[in-house]
Amino acid sequence: MDGVLVVAKLVGPTSHDIVALVRRLAASKRIGHGGTLDPFASGVLPLFLGGATRLAEYHLGDPKTYRATVCFGAGSTTDDLDGELTPSSGPAPAREMVEMAFTRFLGPQLQQPPSYSAIQIGGRRAYAMARAGETPTLSPRAVTIHGLDLLEWDGSDEARPVAIVEVRCSAGTYVRALARDLGAAVGSAAYLCGLVRTASGPFGQSSKSSVPSFRRPSSQTS
């Protein structure tokens, strides 16, 4: 079987789990994917089957669009909801502060990757080093943020407001690092608590299926 299959990945399985499932269903050993999504993330996951796998390397450089749920008021060791949370020492931001901070992140920039990332250092994954108590040395990476738009704001908990942000960015951008840096930019802390990839290059999904969900980890609930 040759062709491109665009999967609407659900929260839970890894990208490799989806590849393994399609490999079994399609009885095809040659399958590539168009960019990893973490287990807690959902959305567009293009799969390239058979002879179409040669297209995957070209697609990996395509821009991406996400709807990111950013939780303010705490930082995370992994920059997302899977890490250990530390309450912010600074006040939580108002909606207007967050929107004003967006301008700092637009355009080409150097982004510091999360310590818990799949980047290899001397043959070891950075996340494996971090889990072992080591501090991986990661060089900043050149990325481009094409657009940031605040779609929703929940300030019902003044100490822990939540923003849903549409992020249009280059390939290789860590959205959880963006959430972390956005928190620092407004004098607080923040982490990524939900993520939906709504478009990957020319492949997208309908707006009805692209609303991200999020949960505050129990260690942060009152």
C-alpha cells in the first residue's frame, strides 16, 4: 500500500503506537510519520506508507499549527503536565499582560529545548539523562514563531489562569518550551497542560475537532 494517511491522534498513545497499529492493519513495513506527538497531545499525525515514505523527509520541515493550553502559576520539570510542579514565586498574569508578551516571541529566535527532550547528547537521550538526575547541556535551536493568538482565557482561579493559544510555528519548535518562556516573560511561571496539532504542513483537521482539553495535575489542585 502506497499513500498518505492523515490520522487524528487521540490523547494516550505515542506516535510510535499509531505507526505500529497502522503497520499491522495495512500489512506494510514501510511507514514513516510527519512529526512526533507526545502521548498527552492529540491532533494531526500524517503517516506515509510504502513508496510515499520518501516524501516524509520533505514534510518534516513544513510549518505546524497548534492549539496549546497554557497553565500559569506553576512551573514544571518537563515544561508540561507530566512533570513535577513548583508554584510560581511571582503573581499570576492578567490576560492583557499575556497578549502583550506575545510580540516578544514572534519571528526568528533561538529557543532553549526542554531538558526532558529526545535530543541526543553523546548517544544518550536528554530525557534519560534528566531522569537519572543529570543536567543535560542543550544548545539553543533556531525556530520561527509565525503567529500567536489568544483564543480563550479562563481567569476563574486568579492564582492559576489558563490560556488557550493558537501557535503557528516552524518545524522543530517546542511548544512546551514556548509555554515555559511565556510564563517567565510575564513574571510568573507556566507549563503546557494540553496540546492539539491542528495542521501539519498541508494536512489539517476541522475546527470542530481541534479544541484542546486539559487537566490540572492533582498536585496543583486546591
